[in-house]
Amino acid sequence: MDTTPLPARTEVAIVGAGPAGLALAVTLAASGIDFVVLDRLAEGANTSRAAVVHARTLEVLDELGASEELIARGIQVTRFAVRDGSRRLLTVPFDKLPTAHPYTLMVPQYETESVLLARLRALGGDVHRPHEVTSVVQDEDGVTLTMSTGQTLRAGYAVGTDGMHSTVREASGIGFTGSAYSESFVLADVVMDWAPGPSEVSLTFGTAGLTVVAPLPGGHYRVVATVDDAPDTPTSPSSSSCWTSAPPARPRSRALPGPHVSGCTTGSPTTTG
């Protein structure tokens, strides 16, 4: 946590220290542009969350000097398979893509943020925590950001990288067009034996619904499955019931403790268009 007092003014205020906010901060730091990164959390989250980094993103991270370390922490997946039960319908290969990174990198989001934060600190920057922005007001000369503590920061520009419920986006009048999924889903990161192994992401249609299994570092797998009614507080039995009938394998598994097991229920928003 950066306890350095907030400056009175900066050129660019970045609200949110996720991958997008940190990547922008690295870009500005490398260019010598004054900025301040604000985040409402006292520390970065330690959950896996978004776990897929595509080739084009890695190409951008090449330019930021952050790709090599991130690749070392992840798993390179070279194919995506779709099955109907145990029958393979198609395989989408990635290893022939015209890029220096012909694969999908599977890596937890906390690792992505850790690598970007380390790169930012190497360039002399950091994240100011915890500072929750509650108001953003623009005038002819710039932007005034007000924190929940009453502190203010004056900036030439404010950039919202603060997620779905972005304070900056709302203040800018930018809508969030979308709708709600009609299905419920359960998501868990588990340790298990899985027949396709760690080089493939598998999407399987089964009698109980849709199941996606994707490898993560350390012998872990991300499992996402449709369920009739996802529990508000998922448990190991409720998670494992989602894939015990999903071919191509009947895995032996155990859910990871603590924050690694998570679930989402009906009403998760998705953008359209």
C-alpha cells in the first residue's frame, strides 16, 4: 500500500488499478507523463478472476516490457476443443497464428496485476491506496476528483479503469448497454486429473448443460458450468457436482480453499452489440 500523500494536481488521474489501469500507468511512466493511479482497495485482490491473455494483449505487453515475466508465470494453451459428450466436434488450433505468441496464455489475474505493478514500480511509479473516488466533475480546465474521505485531486484528464460500476464512466454519461444472462453459472478453480491435460481448453455439451474446463498454473483447472440454481456461497460438493458427468474424463478433484472457489448466479451482466 502506497501511503504517500496525494498530490494536489496531476496530468492524468487513473481510477482503478486492474490490468487496464496498470498498463496505462506503465505507458505514461515510460513516456515521462505525470499521473496518479487511485484504487479503493488497500491491497490488490488475490483471486484468479479473468485468467485468459490473448496473443494481441501479449504483443502490447511486449512493448511495455511486461510479457516475458507474465509468460513465465502462465500456461501456454495451443488449442480449443468443442465436444458433444465424449464426441469431439471440432478443434481450433492456435499454434499457426501469425504472431510471436501463437497461443492463449492462461494465468490468474492477480499474476497479471503483480507483473504490471512490478514493472510500474521499476519505472518509479506506484498505486495510491486506499482511495475511493466518489465524484468526478469536469470543467473547462480539467477534472476534479473527490475521494470518500473528502480529499480532492485536480487533473487534466481522468481515465476510468474502475470496472463495470465505473464512477468515471457514470460521471461522463457513458452508458453500459447490455442485458442479463438467463442462466445461472458456477465457477471454481480446482485441482484434478483431467484427460485432455493442460494444453487444451475444453467446451463440452452434456445432458446437464454446458461445461468449460481450462488449465491454470500449478496443476489447477478453471471449471465453469451452467446449473439450474447456483448457490450464493459455493462449496466443494456443489462445485464438483457440475462436472462429474462431463466427459471426456470423470476427474478426481478437490476445490481449492478460500478465495480460489467462487460462483456467480443469475443476473450477471453482459454487454451487447
